[in-house]
Amino acid sequence: MRASKFLSICVAMSRNQAKFFIRKGRLAVNGEVITDPYFELPDDCEVHFDGKPISITDYRYVVLHKPMAFVCATRSAEHASVFELIPDWPDDHYGYFANVLAPEQSGLVLLSDDAPWTNGMSRRAMLLADWPSAVGL
């Protein structure tokens, strides 16, 4: 992956901004300052921006069948959380729900630690729910 693309993804900036900062010498790969925005990053490198390590994080996406009596929340005093059904979900990761079912309901639940994705999925679900009335069905 090119250095400018990597930096724009990790630090949430435009590619032009990333190229500018790289040319200014603010990006280091394996301890060496890189000034070429088109530099191809090796797969197993350490990248630092302004002296701080940066990396692309992998998001988790989970589809599960929620049984009744579980709640679509991280914690609840009354019910067990659906996160208890996912044994390898890290405790330090927050999860976002694309759809929420009440504790007395069972069904498919979409969740992820990718907030923009779950937000987009929630909006699509709401649009689809309103679709029959919007077209006069």
C-alpha cells in the first residue's frame, strides 16, 4: 500500500493532506523518515506519524441469532448481554448494533466495532421498514 493511502486511512485525512505531511518528513517507516508519498509500505513494517505509532485496525463484524432473555447492550443489570455469546470479543472493544431486539424477542442481530458501518446499516434498515408506505403499498 502506498504511504499516502495508508496515512489517509489511519489518521482520517485526505490523500493530498497525507502527501503534504509525508513530503514534510512527518512519516517514519521502521525508524526511517520517508518523504516520498508513493513509497510502497512493506507488509510487516512499523509506521509512525509525528512520532506516534499508527496502524490500520481490523474491524469485527458479527451476525448472530439472539436468543430471548439477552439484551442488545454492552451491560445490563436485568439481562445478560449478547456480547456474552461471543467468547472472543475483547473487553476493551466497544460494540455497535446495526439493529436492536428487545429481550423478549429472538432473531438475527448485526453488530460490529465499526461505528460508521453500523450507523449506515441502521439507516438502511429504517428506510426499508418505511418503504411499503412510501410507495403506497
